[in-house]
Amino acid sequence: MEGKGFSINSGDKVLFIRYSALGDIIKVIPFVRALKDRHPDISLTWLVATPWDELIRTQPYVDDVIVWEQKAKDVNFIKVIREIRRRKFDKLISLQGTDRGTIMALLSGVPVKVGSHRWANFVYTHVIEAVEKFLGLCLEGFPKPWILVPDSVKTKVSELLAGLRSPIIFSVIGASKPIKRWPVDRWVELCRAVEALGGSMVLVGHGEEEEAAAEKIVMGAKSKNIMNLVGRLSLIETAALASLCDAAVGGDTGFMHLANAMGLPAVGLFGPTLPGDVGLSGIEKVILTSCEKAGCERWDCPNQDCLGSIDAKQVIDSLKELLRDF
């Protein structure tokens, strides 16, 4: 049952706005799936920024995608608003409470708008913090995997893993900020320990910094049972990879959200953020920095090696608790 004064009707053209970032996009996938499951006759369009659109396009419950190209942001921002207005949506649901997300809603021309903003709630016809409760959608215990992966993609990725020994560890080596990253030398130690126990490591990530880090890890570990796939897979292929691995290790970053969305058991490494504050409370094993100010979210902290206090043995011990094969 929808919220007071609001309903979604058969045939409605609904625009859903959550354009960034990867982890936040993944966290709301259950909401969009549940919305479409409940109202299969609506036309649901998701507004998302590049490069995350490559993931959303593959999902069968999304009828169409409007892409905000992140290059030339201002010009393309205007193009996106024009496209929204051209399509004449009936309802708008925004989980992007940023200034730009709210401007999109304001200029959308959509008559019924659900969302919130810290100072511009007047933009919305229905000001709601917990949108899923307002719409009567129960997301607690939503079954995983949240992301649906085509069989053809799984087959392609499984062929890449041929020859690797199990268990295979989905290794999320990067993060958006240096202070949230586990040091390269710690990853090297973990790779050697995993190999000694008969397992394999698959390195995942994206961007030049993570590609450089992956090369250092591979060179340092000198292991035959380590595969570097950083920057070499699409997002849907990375989701497929997660579904084929046995456990994940990593910190607060989008690829850990992806592993969580696929139902992969995980060991989470946290320092300036805490799992409950970033939507990763479902992680099975959490290892915190020894810093007494864990969870401070102070990105300019002098101790940029915050996660360095977590050693490889702690991770291995947690993996052993997760996996019978170790």
C-alpha cells in the first residue's frame, strides 16, 4: 500500500534517480527490483551516471536508462534535464538527495515527485526519508544475489578462472581514498599465505592507481595462483566473477558492495569508516584498524596508513572461519 496521497498505477512512466556512486547504486538495487516486482506494468527508467550505466543496462527489471555522461558535466547535465522533460514521466522517485539530484527533480516537469533534500524539500510533492517504507516495500532479507547476471557472462568469466585452485578469493585491492586502502605489502603477505594454504587470489578494481597497485602485488607475491583482473572486466563481468569466487576481502569501496550484493562471504577491512555507516553491515567478518578513532571519517588524517595495523594473519584467520576449505 503506497503512502498517503500517492499511488503508482498500471502504465505509469516512472523515473528513478540514483546516479552515483557505485556502492550507493548497488545498495538501492533491491528497492528498484521490489518496485518493479510489485508494479510489473509500469515503465521504469533509471537515471544513472557513467560508467555505472553498463551495470544497470543489464538488469531485466529496468525498462530503460537515461545516462548522465560525466565528461563535460555542465553541458551534459542540461542535456539530461531536456531528455527527462521530453519523456513526460508520470512519477519521479529520487534517492539522490544531492543538490544536482534535486535540481533535476525541480526542472523535470514531472507532476509527482518523491524524495528529500536537506534544505530544498519544497521541490518534492512527497517529502520522504524512508522511501521504501512510504511505498510499502519490505526490503529486509531481500534475497541475494541482488544483481542478475546472464548465463553467457558467467560462462565467459568462468573460463578465465580455469586452472586456479579453490578456494578463490575475490580481492578488492582499492578504495576511493588512500586512507581506506589496505597497503600493498599487506596484500602481498596475504597472497603468499593464501597460496601456502592451497588457495588462489583474483585481484579486482579499476583506475590507474589500482592497476599500478595490482602490478606491485603480483610482482611482490610471485605466485602462480594469483590472477590480476584489475581494469580488465566490465561491471557485470565483475559481478559474475564474484558469484564464482568463494570469499571476498577488501575495504569500504564499491566492489565490496558488489561482492555483498552477490551474496559472497566477506572479510571487511575498516578504518576511517565503519561497516554499519556505509551500508556494509551484512559483512560476515569485520576487522578494524587498531586506531582508537576508528570510524572518524577524517580523510586528511596524518595517519594515511590507517589500515596498515591490520595484518595478513588476521585476514587468514577470518577466512579460515568463513571457509571449510582452508
